[in-house]
Amino acid sequence: MTLSDRPAERHRQVAGLFTDRVRGTRSWDVPAPVAGWTARDVVRHLTDWFPGFLASGAGIDLPRGPSVDDDPVTAWQVHCDGVQAVLEDPETEHRKLTNQHIGSLPLDAAIDQFYTADVFMHTWDLSRATGQDDRLDPDFCARLLDGMEQMEEVLRSSGQYGPRVEVPDGADAQARLIGFIGRDPFWPGT
């Protein structure tokens, strides 16, 4: 599948794949490729960090579902639907997100760059943790990797990425991206 360049459509595609992995998860307490995380923690991360980012930067409050501890599937779905509604709101094209670290960006571009890309990468984490298909769109992997490599020092100093995991010469874009963000692309999973 080729991902759209339009933020609302790309979110629908990326979040749709993540939703498929959420629905396909049979055990939420299995280890994930992020040290100290379980499959449940992957969903928790996405549903916890982004609402505050959006509220503080754009004054938008996303609907909250149940706790990820109680019902990770519904928690994700409510969150995902809320983000999609923001992206599809006609007013979004006139709104900005402002943050002390990134400045001011069009709201849809900020969601796409910071959140949809995060969902995309964490799809691999959840897929690998739960033994599901972990293949990601190779073109988007290459595009994200290219952009992230250009600001590697900033990303590493943020503490949000672990040390780069070296991959073999000739590794595909997905393995290189996964290694760049600090995961072992050959992590055995469940």
C-alpha cells in the first residue's frame, strides 16, 4: 500500500493498520521491543502523550475512552477516531499548533509529522510483540529515515530514542528505520 501525502488520509491509512494490530492482539502483557514495555504500553504511549501535546499546542481536547488498563482496544479506537475527526474538520486547515520546541506549524502538518509518524513506527512494535505481520510501507520508512537522520543529534538528545542499533549492510529501509529509532529489527518477539 502506498501512503497518501494528505495528512488526513495518511492518518486514516496508518492508524487503520495500527487498529488492525490492536484488534489482532491476543495478549496485552507480552513484552514489546521497547525495553520495559508490553503490548499494552505501546497503546498507552500513543493515547497518553498526544492529547496533552494537542491540547497545549492547539487548544484541542480529544475525547477520552476507557483506560488502556481496562480496555486497550476501545481506548485506542476512541483516541484514533478523535484524531481523525480533528484532521477531517474543515477548520483544521486554518489552525496552527505552537510548541516551544518546534515553533508554529499548520495543525494537520504537525499531527502528520509528530503523531502519525509515531503511530507508523509503533505499529512495528505492536506487530512484533504480538506475532503479527510487521511489514511497513517501505517508501514511508525511507522517507522518515531520511528526515530523521538529518536531525539525529536533536532526536537522540531528546531522550525519546534509544541508541541506534546497527543493521547489516544492504538492509532494507524498514530495518534501517527500526535500527535508527533504537530497536533491534531482528527482535524475536513472541
